[in-house]
Amino acid sequence: MNSELLVSKKNNRMNKRGIIRKSFLFLFVSLLTFYISNVEIPQLPFFKKIYPEFVVLNIENSLLTILFLSILLITIGKKYTYLFKFEPLKEGKTYIWIFITILLVYIMMFLFTDVSGLTFYSSPLNFSYFILLLIRVVIIVPIEEEIVYRGLLLLVPSNKIKYLMLIVSSFIFALIHDDPYKIIWLSLGLGILGIRFNNIWIPIIAHSIWNLFVSFFAFKV
């Protein structure tokens, strides 16, 4: 019995050390990702020729963040590749969930923030610049932000703390935006979709649809 007790204590210590090491590694990766996505880097000459700085900001940061996280995913092997499976995209109920979630996000904004309606938004940019802006906000930004906030901060950590991480990731996501009181509802909706399907593509699609929607319609307050 004594030997079994010693083995049990030893295993517990090893488990605790493993959890601590994983926690520090997770924290390091999260901070590094946040740094890469926010550090100011000079605009590359190639991008300067494509668009002026006032049209699309920090596109290099977004692409660098996606590249870093892609390399990280490849490095850790197949452990989290299930998050990127396409099977849920083949089911009709997935898109019903996305539509209902987006609708509920707008309703919650309408009920609990200063949103009072919608108005059509006419962009002052010319057509080519507006298309470039749409590419960023509808494709690049959703992929970058969902991999970070619904992937790294929500779906990668243990399932035992997924609802805690839903709150944490939602608040962090909201705080990086100009109007966190509105965005917190979107963040919670995207997080719920991620947990429901245990998949990163679903919140990416929902985020893309939302960004496309607000690219043409502004909230009235």
C-alpha cells in the first residue's frame, strides 16, 4: 500500500508539473501571437503599390499572424487538425445555426446597447479600394481573429475550462475593438458556435458574414 501511495503521489506531482509547463507554453504562445498581430511593422513596398495606407491597415500583421499560427499547427502535428475538418460545412443545420446566431447577436445589441436600427452605408472609397477593404475584413481578418480567439484561446485549452475560456476570450476580443459593449455579443455568439461544432471554420464563416453585413449597413444609435 505504501509503495502504491508513493507511486500515486509521484504521478500527481508529474501531472501538476505537466499542467504548469503546458500553461506557461500556452501563455507564451498567446503573448507571442498577440505581439505579432499588433506590433507596428513598416508597410511593405509591394503592398504600398496595391493600396494606400488609409484603405487597409496592418494587413502585413494579419498575414504574418496567420502564417505563424499555421506553422504552429503543423509543428504540433495532428493533435488539433480536427478543428479544421470540413464535414460540418456539408450539413444544412450548420448554416441554420450561423443564421440564428447572427440574428440573436443583433437582437442582443438592439436590447442591451444603444443600437436602434440599421442604415445603409455608402463607402467614400472608389470601387477597387473598397474591394481590397472587403477582402481584408471579410476574408483575412475573420481567419486571423477566429484562429486566435476561438481557436487558441477557446478550443485548444482543456474542455474542462471551455466555458471559462469562452468568457475570457470574448472579453479580450471585445476589448481590442472600438466598441466593446456591442462586440461582446458578437464574440459570445462566435464562441458558442465554436463550442457547439468544435470547429474553427464555423465561427470564421459567421464572422465573415457579419463583417460583410456591417460593411454595407451601419448601426443607428
